[in-house]
Amino acid sequence: MHSTTPNTVLILGAAGRFGLVVARAFADAGWRVLGQLRPQRVAPTQHKGIEWLGIDLQDTAALAHAAQGAAVVVHALSPAYTNKAWQTQVLPMTDAAIAITRKLGATMMVPGNVYNFGVTMPAVLREDTPQRAHTVKGQVRIEMEARLQQSGVRSVVIRAGDFFGGGIGTWFDTAMVKDIRKGVFTYPGAPEVSRAWAYLPDLARSFVAVAQRRAQLPAFDVLHFAGHRITGQRWLDVLTPIAQSQGWVKPGTVLKMAKLPWPIIRIGALFVPTWSALLEMRYIWQTPHALANDKLTALIGPEPFTPLPQAVQAALVDLGLMAQATSVRAARADMQHARAAHS
């Protein structure tokens, strides 16, 4: 077993959406960051604080050797959204991550989601809430977490709601704000149903905070990240002033809220595996839920939190939907103020 250095982290899948955001958060906090990516993939150049390792995940011996000294491994890998991909790839990825973490004598950190709880989930989700997944993805996630617990490798799952901010590939950019420049906000659920959302930079800073206190954790643990609890109407209320300031809607008018065409998705699901997977998860939009973060805050203090208007503005800038300039400076100033208030 290799000796570890407290300030070194290995990010598996560091070129992905969550992987890159969490890698930046660790680098910003002064950690040495090793970023794993597929050998054929070109390393992102946006952040200079990441040392890239172009080694295949399944080459666990080579990856562990290259990452000697890493005390924390963040498992940020995720397959395509289809059920088949999850059924065939999630557990082998987990096994590889466990093997690498074991060779390093490190602690593994994994982002979790609410899929484990299923359609009967209560309005407030706690770490000990019964897990009754009825979907393929939920059942896979339950098995994944069980495998972590049974592995004997030190590991912690930080469960959060749907992601937004920090890049592409979420409901936020693929559906909700896709047509915002045309004055249209598309919402997949009922406007009054509140759901858990995680602004990725806040979640990433929570990972850093937990990593810094990992010695206080048991061999396996689960923590809940509260993030934001948002209704469709709240999204509309936050996005409309931005749309007005950008000229996406006429002065004095609001964004039009369009519904996601679920009937079309239902038909397309017969032929398109991704649509089938989306349809199976529709209940997430119809079932009010929030995550209780008492356990997390007992460990790290106040959860990193960016007010929704500033988080949304920064997310739109990340997507290239807003010009940077003053909007970025204002968002960063607001976020710094918010962080100071919560520190």
C-alpha cells in the first residue's frame, strides 16, 4: 500500500461535467489535483492546476501507480443516460474505482442522487430514508452504494439533487433554457412541484470540505447536500429578469413557460433508448422532494451556497448564453459575498 499525501486528490473522469468542476474546486483550495481521462481524449485547458493522466480506468495498476500519493479519489465517472449503459457500465466502473482506491490506501468520494428512493419517496429525504427504487437507474445506484460499503475501502457518498451550472449535459441546458434566447423557458414538470437541485460549484466545494475532514468519518458514510429546493415557477421568476436585461423578451413581459412534450417522448421512447430512460424518470418532476443536510453541516459547518439568481446567471454564462463582461463580474462578486456570509 502506498503512503499518502494529505493534499493530493485523484479525480476519475476529470474531463466530464462534474469531474472538471470538482477538480477546479480542489485546485482552488490548494490541493494537488491528478485528473484521469480516457487516453484518446484531449485534456481541457481551462484550468492550469490539473495534472492530466491519460490512462484507461480499467488499467487500475497503471493508474494507481501514476497517482501515488493521492489520499482521496473522487469517482466522477458516469455512462450514457440509457438503461443499458447503466446496467453494463456503472458497476464495472465502481469496481475499478474501488481497486484503485484500495491500491492507494485512499478515501473514495462519490456523488449520489435521489434515484435510490423511488416514486414513493417522502418530501424530505434523509440518509436513513428507506430506499425503494422502482427504476433501472435507481436499482443500479442502490447496488453501487452497497458494493462500496461491502468493499472495505473507505468511502463516502454525497447525495444531491439534479445538477446545474458548470457545463453542459443537464436538464437545465438540454431542455429548460435551450430556447431562452427566443423568450421560452421549457419545464418538464408541474410549475408548483418543488425539487432538489445542486449548483455544481457549491457541491464541488462541499466535496473539498468533506475531504478535508475525512478522518472524522466512519469507513463508509452517506451525506446529503441540500442545495436549492426550486419550483418551476421559481425558475421562471429568477430567469425572467435576466431575459429582460438581455433583450430575450420585450420590456415588461415575462418568459413564456412551455411544457416538455412528454406525449412525443412517450412515443419516441419505443425507438430511442435515451428517451425511454427519460420517461422512466419522469416521476422525479412529479414528486416533491428535498434533501436534509443536517449530517453534512454537522461535519463541515454551513453548506456552500450561492443564491439562486447569482447561480443561474453564472450557469448561463458557462453555457455561453450570456456575454461575460459585467454579468460575470457581478455574479462573482455576489457569490463571494454569499460565501463570506456563509463562512
